[in-house]
Amino acid sequence: SGYPYANSVSTGSTGTTYTLTGLSTGTTYYTAVAAIDSDGNESWVSAESSVSTQPGTPTSLSFQTQPGSGTVGSILTTQPLVVINASEGGQAGSATNTVTLSITSGSADLLGTTTVDAVNGTVTFSNLYINQTGSSYTPTASSSGLASAVSTSFSVSAGAVSQILVST
């Protein structure tokens, strides 16, 4: 239930309808009504009603967390987090689109799980790495029917030497 209510609206109107604006998508709102007569007397508050706004229409992707640099063959220091944006603004909270991450600049392969289904409009990548050194690797997130997103670039360096082989 919504009582006590966070906000109240005085319409200043004698009309029988009022339109609430500025609502967020995918949110439940609770309302109750009281009337004030011309002498300033307030009626009892009506029974409460609730309504949920529809989830936003998915239109585009964006990086909430940019990928971090790493060393060859090791998991990137920061894994990217991609969100699905709604046409009405904000995140498309119920979106489950499949999102693929690929390297669009630099000549290396992005390895690990590069295709992930969104959960509530959020796509969490967890085991991505690159198999060769380089700089300015730029991942792009894409999903069918949505505008893609390009992340900031990052570098991959050689790891520490762990073994020396001497041959005679």
C-alpha cells in the first residue's frame, strides 16, 4: 500500500479529472482522492487504488561500467556492465535482450563469454580477456534492434615472466 503518501497534489481545479505527469516507467503508483468544497471543507479520502506504468521500450545500449585494462590471457581488471536504455528515458528495467560484446578497434580476439542475456535491463559480463598485447582496444556492445554502444578503449600488457627456458 502507498499510505502515507510521499507526495500530494492540489489541482486547484473544479474539474473531475486530473493527469499525473513525470511518472517513471515500470513503477507502481498509489493514489487516493479527497475533494474540497467551495467553503473549504475536505471530504473523506477515497479508497486507495494502484496502477503500474508499463516498462520502457528498449531502444539502445550504454556502458554503465567501462572495461578495464589487463594482461595477456588474464581476466580484464574491470568487467564491463551494459544497460539497456528505454525510449522514455532511463533503464528498460524488464528487458532481457541478448547482448554481444566484440572488439571493433585493434586486432585481437575478445575471449570468454561475449554474449549474455540481460536481466532486468542489465548485462553483466564476467570472464572476458584478450589473448595478445596491444593498446586502444575498443569494445562495442550490440543487440538486434537496439542502437549499439562503444566503450572507452583499454590496453593489454604482457604478463610477468613466470618461466625461463634455456635450451642447449
